[in-house]
Amino acid sequence: MMNNFRFMRLLIFFDLPVKTKPQIKQYREFIKYLKNDGFIRVQYSVYAKLCINKDCAQTISKRIRLNAPAEGDIRYMIISELQYQHITNINNTHNLDENITTADRTLIIGGLNNEDS
């Protein structure tokens, strides 16, 4: 039954050093890991992933710890999908990857189109 699931979002925020070539390489590898694991970029250094429930989000957070670079500031937060949907976007701009919405039993993933323009 779908009612047993509560969609969650795992938000990750990070500032990584990029002064040396090894640091730049670690930064790129971390970004690549996040994208390969299904995260979408919300803003620079802010990524989000939709999770089917809190247990799933906690499992993903453990994987982040294993793949995180040793240097830098990396934080994450787990919130409900309802809380995520209540984010206010002041300038009404969105990253193309960000237009992800959920409905009762349907997950719709897609980018924003400017076909009406």
C-alpha cells in the first residue's frame, strides 16, 4: 500500500576547497558521485534527492559519508516531501533538473519547458 510510504528529500549542502589540482579532482569526483546517485542540483553546492521513506534517506546519507572528500564543509538534512514543496522561490527561477513533483501514486520527473514563449 502506497500510504505506508512517506516521500522524503535529502538535501546536501557543501563548500569544498578547489585551490589545488587534487582538491579540484576531489570536488569533481564528489559532484559526479552525487549525480550518478540520482541527486539533482538545486543551486550551486546544494543538491537534493527524492527518497521513498526516511530509512532510504538514512541509507543514502551513510553512502554520502563514505564518498565525501576529507576536506571541506559538507552537511545534509532530511525533510519530508511536503516540507520541500513549501520552499519559497523569491525570484521564481528554477534549475531545469528541479521540476520534480509527486502526486498520490505518481512520480513525475521532467524539466521546465518554455514552449509557450
